[in-house]
Amino acid sequence: MRLLVLCLALILPLPLAAEVVVAARTLRANTALTMDDLALVRGTPPPGVVASIDEALGMEARVTLYAGRPIPLGSLTAPALVERNQLVALVFQQGGLEIRAEGRALGRGAEGESIRIMNLASRSTVNGRVAGPGLVVVHP
């Protein structure tokens, strides 16, 4: 039996050791990742994890990332441009008409994400897409 295991070990290819991107320290959710937050360790990367440091730099953690563990792709998101309770410019555009108002974000979001905003003048709640830092375009 030992001879069979030894023969199979020689015949079957061994997985190549590679480098795996891990969190250098425990990172809380909503933390923007920098070079100090990431490290490379030797090992075989499991499927669905960050393949290179460049892929994770500048991204934001959705959940807590624990030190020494590989970073799953689903746990990263684009950084938020609008924070909850931030004052934002609301823009409504249709045809040649453009209306601007001031609002308060009721959630946080990255570029292109839909969030709820309270119009400060009318106290009504509207939905809009984050178009930039402090700028939300209201859906018609």
C-alpha cells in the first residue's frame, strides 16, 4: 500500500506554491485598503480570492477582514463617495431642464450605486445614483 501511495505521489503533479494576498492586520468593514493593510504569503490560493495586491489596493472592505486570512473577492467593493448623513447636491435632469437642491444622504454608496436622500427643502425622500463625491443624480 505504501508503495502505491509513493508511486501516485511521483506520478500526480503537485500544486505549485504561489503567493496569496492576505490581510496584514484585522480590518474593519468600510476600511479603504492600502499597502500597509495587505501582505503576501506563500501558499496555494483557494478559488475566489484576490489574486494580486493591485486588485485590492484602493478598494473598500465590505466586512471585517481578519489578519493572515486570504481576502475573498466578494468582500471588497468600490470606495464610497457619499457617506450616511452627508450633505449632498441633488441634481434632477430631464431634457434641457436641470434642478439642483440640497439633500442629506440616508445611506452610503459608491459611484453608480442607488441610495436614498432626504430633500432638505421639502423633507421628502427620493432615490438617486451617486455620480461623484457629494453629488447624487435623482431618478425621474
